[in-house]
Amino acid sequence: MKHGKTHYGYKKHISIDRKHKAIRKYAITSAEVHDSQVFEELLDENNSNRSVWADSAYHSVEREVALPGAHYCSQIHRQVDTQTPLE
């Protein structure tokens, strides 16, 4: 369920190499699997760029701490706080 609606089907998760413009790893999951459940299996130490770009579904404090220790640079988006007014 997402936003009160039931979704059926599959989701594709990919890890790409920006320099070589190639898919390095991929995973296909059923729709009920949260995006963050396949994060670690998509990391590729042979990727030419050590930056990890992902949407806010992949963000967690634990990942932000672990990625630099594994020599990755986190570029994971954070959830926007809609309760805080913009200045």
C-alpha cells in the first residue's frame, strides 16, 4: 500500500556507472518490497564513481554512517519536512 492504495506488480532497482553509462547491477522485486531492502546488494565496489545517488526512500542514519566507512560518498536525498515553513 502507498498513500492508501494497493499496488500490484514489480519494481526495478538499478545501479549505474555514470562514466561508462552502463548498468552495473540490478534487482527486480515485487511491489510490496520497500526500496531500501535492496540497497546494499546494488552497491558495486568496482563502479568508477564512489558517489551513491538515491531517492529519500533509501535514506537512514545507519546508511549515512556506514557509507563513508565503505569509501562511498552519500548523495542520498532526504525527506522534505513539510511542517517547517520555507524562508
